[in-house]
Amino acid sequence: MTPSAVEPYLRHLTIERGLSGNTVAAYRRDLDRYGEWLAARGIDDAASVTEQDVVDFVASLRGDPQHPMAASSVARILSSVRGLHRFLVTEGRAAADPTRDVRPPKLASRLPKAISVEEVQALLDATGGDDPVALRDRALLELLYATGARVSEAVALNVDDVQDAEVVRLLGKGGKQRIVPVGSYAREAIGAYLVRVRPEFAARGRSTPALFLGPRGARMSRQSAWLAIRAAAERAGIRAEISPHTLRHSFATHLLAGGADVRVVQELLGHSSVATTQIYTLVTVDTLRDMYTAAHPRAR
């Protein structure tokens, strides 16, 4: 696969579709892998790829005995490959799309991992303390749970994005902006951080509009945010696996369990399709079923 076929597609993703740098980098990795596989078969022209070539490529991803790939990863790579070939047809650089009838592997239905309200409280309490890093981390975690923001969205926030005390402006996937309310606990934590910590951190680095800063004055990274969440979970003694998305999943699950409309939660999460948000309703139904089974005298 020559760069002349891939690079225009990546520019299209960046400029016309507005995808983030991280997302485009993931597309590049997938297409590099595809290109290397085609080259090993002596194929260097994307227009000459056949449907059987694509089928064989997908099979090679699943069939590596040393490193068998999960169905979700195969589906993601195939999506990248399909996007490239559709683009080439649209641009008139290929006559047909060899991926049109290739189906991705069936994915197992996986429910989002959420923790209980009590565990969220323990997680937040574990960030207590008056030292600057603790105050910053408390503000970050309170914001994540209050808004359902992705970690990448939270660390990308600027101070101006939270100037209105009751809402925050988040920039999601594809450059889509959404306004999300912020509860009183998160407002209090962010206010304490802005007054007592951020000026001190900012003075140690170059001028930056970033909301969350590291001790050296630079914008907080996603990795630093992940480490802060992980450290809080360890201090709180939470046994459940905690990931950067845990608070986002918990935000959605707890809202729906509390009676929020699924379309409102869709808007708050920034999902383009309500079907994505409806996955969380399965979590709340499972919870209700467990409670019913445990409490009703004739449930078993």
C-alpha cells in the first residue's frame, strides 16, 4: 500500500471529518499493518485489492497462534480498511470497493463497567487532603463524575471553559461541542483548585490556558489523569478494575438508574447515536433484576 493512497485519506479524516490527532494516528497504525500484509503478498496498488485479499487479511488477524487478536480489535482494523477503500472509490482512484461484502467478526455483548455510588464516594474521598496535587486530583475526579466527560476531554479543558460556574463546555469526538451542567460538589472542588493551586502551578511554567496543570505548570496529560484515578482507587480499597472511563460509565449508569431519560443522557455523553447510550440501560435492568431476586419472597 503506497503512501499516495493512505496519506490523502488521513488528511481527509483530519480536515474534512475533524477527527482528533489520536484517532487519526490509530487509523494510521491500522492501515500500516494492512499495507505491510499486502506488500508481503506482492500487492502495492490499493486498486488491485480483491475481496478475497481482504477476507484473508481478516483471517490472518484472528489466526495468529502467538498473538490472537480480539474480535473488537479485528473489527476496528477492518473499519479502518473499509474507510480507506470507500474513500478511494469516492475519489475515483479505484473502480470497486473490495470490502463492501466483508463482514466483521461478531462481537460479544459487553456491558460498560461502572462502580456503585458508594464506591464513587470512596474514590472521591480518597483524593482528600490540602496538598496541591490532592486538591487538583479532587477537582479532576469530581468533574469527571459530575459531567461524564472523557478523560481526554477533561485534560483538554481551558479555564475559560468553566468560567460559568454551573456548566462546562466540552469538546468531544469529531470536534463536537456540548454544554454539560456541573453539580455543586464539583464546582466547590474546582473553585478550591483554581484559587489555591492553579496559580502556584502556573507560575512554574509557561503561560497556558489549560485548566488542569501539573506541578511544573504544563497541561496535565491523559496518563497523569489515569495515574491519579488509579492511585485514588488503591487508597480507597476498590477491588473493581478502574479505568479512565470508569467514572464516565458510572455517571451514565447512575443517571439512568435515577430515572433520567436516555436521550438526555445521550446528549450529556455526546453520543451520536442513542443506541450507544442504550447499552447502559442493560446495566440498570441487571441491577433491578438482582435486587428483585434478592428481595422478593417468590422470586426464586
